[in-house]
Amino acid sequence: MLNKKKVSRIFLFLVLGIFVFYYITPLYVMIVTSLKTMNEIREGNLFSLPNSINFESWKIAWSGRGEGTSDVFLKPYFFNSLKIAIPALIISTFLGALNGYALTKWKFKGANLIFLLFLFGTFIPYQAILLPMARTLGFLGISNSPFGLILVHTVYGLGFTTLFFRNYYVSISDEIIKAAKVDGAGFFKIFFKILLPVSLPILVVAVIFQFTQIWNDFLFGVTFSFGENAPLQVALNNMVLTSASVKYYNVDMAAAIMAALPTLIIYVLAGNYFIKGLTAGSVKG
Amino acid sequence: MATLKINNLEKRFKQTEVLKGINLNVEEGDFLVLLGPSGCGKSTLLNTIAGLEESSLGEILIDNNIVNDMDPSERDIAFVFQSYALYPAMSVKENIIFGLKQRKISKEKIDQSLSKIAELLKITELLDRKPAQLSGGQRQRVAMGRALVREPKIFLFDEPLSNLDAKLRIEMRREIKKLHKNLKTTMVYVTHDQTEAMSLGTKIAIMNNGKIEQFDTPKNIYNKPSSVFVADFVGSPSMNFIKGSLTSNNKLISFLPNNASENDVINFTHNNELQNNSSVLFGIRPEHIFLKKTHAARVTKDENFAEIEVKAELHEYIGHEQIITFSYLGQEILGKFSSSIDVKIDNKMTVFIDLNNISVFDKDTKQRI
């Protein structure tokens, strides 16, 4: 009996180990390669450790070689992405929370239909809204500007954030809202003073989800911006594809890691809350 | 202190009528209990009084002012909810003074009211805690404190004790009663627990299916139920209903149970002129049945009791008393007795019923006659 248990345990850890190995390998290769010199890459093996830790390629990926106009490096685009991601993140999360609150605690005629439409919005693929969005941005005169991309990400993300907050607030007792109404608090007072302070778990979920979506977006970025207004992921693509005759694998790898780093950091810092928030409704009941 | 008047109140959710013409008149200092089974509309009525739900028709008057179009906060009421509905992110203190802060009351006044209420409810040492750190009874106290601190015209309670365990419930019930005695504020209290209703209310409104069946003092509700529903709902075990027919001769009434011979007729007097009626329900409460003639003679007024032949069928011992199920001419009746008396099961015997405490209902209209 005990033996059988032991065997299945060993088998379980073996399978888990294989998966861990499978997922961690690309990251390992990226890090190792980014620390090597070009000579080492050409001569050596993909998995071998670098002879010496060398951050030269990271420096080049971040701030370039100083070789004039054709030189593409990440620094300015990194800030482009921040300029887009932070406002879009804040606006879409805030509006989503407000929507979720209104849809659950201030039920009005057609509230369910409107929620259904938001839900429907989450199923619309990126590609389907490219053309109408391009026309809209053109009409508003904000194509190829951070404002355009902020608008696109806010609108596209609103369905998701509304869904998150609506499902979270539905589990919070309506009697609390009634009590606040009797106490004389209005729509916004109840939202800011009573509901928002208990929304941390779902706030974290929405922030992580939205930040990841916006930061990692390539399609909207490449469609609605060009040149020096492009976000980081577009710049990364340009950098890797348009380098001159020689391919600098170490620089490419360093740049890719840099582009992925912010989302990685957010997951590490708030991942625990992310899991809690996703399961909050089911636990609270 | 305030009066509360409700005129022809109706409430519809789409097609379903939840309240069908409610009329109530609550005097200053009354403790009105809305009692009824779940789904009878009692909570909806309370929410409508509070202004948390809108009525479809009719008027609500507090101190003779129509409040239908006022926000809950403008009606000068306080509400204690079943789930307590404390604000989870705020401390006990912040919970209690939240309503006062909304009303822009001066800080000194708030502090004064807070310490008074905290002392009254013995929650002074809890003031800095969060609701999650409190026990059920403590949360209940805080919820009461939040209502009391505002010194409203009317208190509304929505089954405030139903989440507490049995012992605590009785304790809190007594405290609410004390509170009402001291404050003399008008209160409206919703419950489905008849003991709570009886012990707390100065007036009880029994609700069924969106209508008020009877609106009266607890004593009258218990002793003179106006309909079969009320008689059946109040009392545990509930009233026995013996099917039969009535013949009336002036104020002398004869009741003949179904399947009975002439010898089984029960004669009694009634204040009202009654008409002959071939189908009535003769109601007698289990505690108004006696096992011994001497006992019946001692307890009933003017020795006004009747003898009936029954067979004891079932015996339920519940500590201080026992409930015996009798078979009476093929109908089942329950009697409640002190457990000190021995009763032989499956024995034919004579029991005595108190004729001063009977209720007669028309079987078709279900109304008291």
C-alpha cells in the first residue's frame, strides 16, 4: 500500500519535473545566450554556460551602439509602452470596477443585457476590430499617437475588467449597500468608501491581466502606430528583423528578456494575490 | 418617536404581486412585528417602508408626512439587517459613525454619541476592531449600535436574530425588548419566528401571500385568531381543527363532529349569533385540553368545559411537557400536558376541553365566525 503511494508520488514528480524542464529551457537559453559574446555563440553549444558574465549585449539592446540613425534600441520604446500601458491600465480597471459596481448593486432595467454585451465583447478577436478602430482613430485624429493606443486598449480591455469586477461584486452582500444608502451615502461614496477597500484581490487580477495584455500587445501596436511612437513589442520586432547583415543573437535575447521583464516582475510580486482573486468568489460563496 | 401609517400599499415585480393592498397604523412607541412564512412579503414591506424598494401604489406616512418619494436617508429611519451588513473595510467605530459623518454632524457630537452607544451596548473595547474579528453576537451589537447612534424616528429590523445560535438569540431578544422599553421609539420588526414575535411585539401583523391576515395585539392573535391561517401559524404545536357542523339555537351552539352520533355533540355559548353551518372547523389549542376533570374544573373559567371520548395514540416527550396525539372520531388532535402525568398509549379515555378558549371557523371562507 505504502509502496504504491510512493511509486505514484515519484511518477508525479517526474512528470512535473519534465514540464518544469520543458518550460524553463527557453528562458535558460535566452539568459545564457544574452550573456555570451558573438564568438562564443558561433563556436559553442546552445546550452553551454558563458565563459564570463558579459552585460555588453544588454547595454546595446537598451541604449544602442551609438551608430547613428539606423540603430534601433529599446530605451525610448520602453517609455512609449509605459506611456500607453499605465493610463490604459488605470482607466480600463477603474471603469471596469465602476461598471461591475453599477451592474450588480444599482440594478436597472436592461442591466443583464448590457452585461451580456460586455461579455460578448470579450469574445471579439483582435483582428476583427482593426479596421473599424483605424477609421475611428482617424476620425478622432489620434492615430499614431499614444492616445490612440490608450483608447484602443481601454475599449478592448473594458469587457474583461467589467466581467472580473461584476463577478466579484455579485458575491458581496446587497445588504451592505442598502445599509450605506440608509446611512446617507450616495453612488460614488459607497463605491469609494465601502466597496473599493474590499476589492484588492480582484483589483490585482484586473491589473495583472490588463497590464500583461497591453504590455505584450503587438498587433494593435503595429497597426495603429509607427516610427518613434511604436510600443516596445513593435520595436523589439523591428530590432530583431531589421538589423544589418550580421545577426546579434546575444543582443536579441537580451532585448527579448527586457521586453518580458515588467510582466514577469508583476507576476512574481502579485502572483499570490492573483490566484486568491481568481478563486475569491468560489471560496467566499 | 413617530407614527407610521401605510395606506393601500401595493407592490408588483413585473407580473407577480408581492404586496396586495397593505393597511397599517402604527402608533407612537409601538413595537410592530411583521410575522409570516417565507415569501409572504414581510421583508419587501419593510424595505418599502425604508425606501430601499419602491411601491407600485399607495402611501407611506411617517409622522403624517408622505415619504414615498424620499430617499432612505431622508426618512429618518434606521435599519438593522439580517446579515448585519457591517462595512467590512471599516473598524467598528467607523461603522457606527459612518451615518453621522454623512449628515455632517460636528465631531464633538459624534464622539459623544459614539461613547454613549458603545457604553449602552457594551462594545467600548471592540471599537478599533474590524467586523471580521468579531463573533456573531458582537456583530449583532455593532449593527444595533449603528442604528441606535442616529436616534432615528423609526427602527426597522429585518430578522436580526436569525443568524445567532439559540441561546444568544434569546439573550439578544431580551435586550431588544429592554431597549424598546427604555427608548420608547417606534419599531418595526420582521421575523418568521412566532416566539420572537409574541415576546417582542406590542402589535403583530400576520402576513400571508402579500396580505395582512390579522393586525392585533399578541394576546388577541393567539386567543382570537381571525382566520385558520393565523390559528395554524401561531402556536406550537398548532391549533387542532375538528371538522364538523354547527346548529345554533339563539346563543346556544351545538357542534357535531363529522362521523359522530348524537351523544358526541358539544354544546357551548357564543357571543355572536351564529347561523347553522354544515361545514365548520372547531379550533382548540393543545394546551386547552385536560386529562383530569378536577384539573379542567380548576383551570377553566365557570367550569365551562366539555368531555370527549378519545384514544391516545402517540406520546412525544419533550422535557418539561409532553405532546399526546389522540384519535377523536377518526380525526387527529394533539394535546399538550405537563410531563408529570402518565398517559397510557392505545387506551380509550376521556379528556376535557376548555370551551372558553375555542375558535370556530367557516371551512370554506377560512374566517373566524
